[in-house]
Amino acid sequence: LIRNDPHPPYAPRIGYEDGDAYWWDSSSHRHVAHVSVPLLKITARDDFLVFGQFARKLNHCLENPNVLVVKTRCGGHLGWQESPPQKEGSSLLGGKSGSWSDAAVADFIEALLQMREEDRRKRLVEKGKEVPPPPPKVLSKL
């Protein structure tokens, strides 16, 4: 496994002294404290490449109220694929195979947009302005 190799073969080619230098530079834990917009972080317990490092640095994410962490039991490294549907319309994604994490991200963005709209409407009411009817809710279907 590349993660367990202290000297990955790619490190010198791209300018890193060793594997630890590469992983230090590519890790987000130093930057997550400065995230000022909503961020969805999805990680899997069985991700052999990064979960151990993530678990040790989880507090960096939890300290920032802009970061929402979703930890799954399985999924591997970027492997949250659904199995192909048995028949049309049988999948969470409307009959298409794909990734449930895509649907989760779409729902996260939809919730953010809804909160933004609710805040905008609240400010209009506070200013005594006319508030138009809310936009229709659309459920994400990827």
C-alpha cells in the first residue's frame, strides 16, 4: 500500500523528500479551521488510505461550525457506489445506478440554498418589505 510506504515512488518525482512530506502537504487538517463557508466532509471507516489519519485529526473538523462530517461504515476510498438497479425506477437515484454520496451532496447544497432563501425572506419581513411567495421545493434527483 502506498500509504504505508515511507517512501512512495511518486514523492521524489513531484518534489517531496518522502511520503510523510507528501501526506503533510496534501492533508487538509491545517486548513479546515479557516473554512468560512459550509463544507460537507464525507469519509468511510474502511478507507484504507486516509481514515486513520482523518480519525486522529477529526477534532479539527468538529471545532469549525461550518464543517459537517458524515462518517460511513463502508465505502472505501471514494467508493460509495450503489449497485445497478434491478428495474427502472428501483434506485435511490431514480432508476440510475450511481453514488448515494452524489445525492447527499445535492441535498446538502439544496438545504443551504433553502436556508439562504429563508434568511433573505426574514430580512425582508424585518425591513417591512413585501415578501414574495417561496419558491417551490425541488427534491434532488441525479
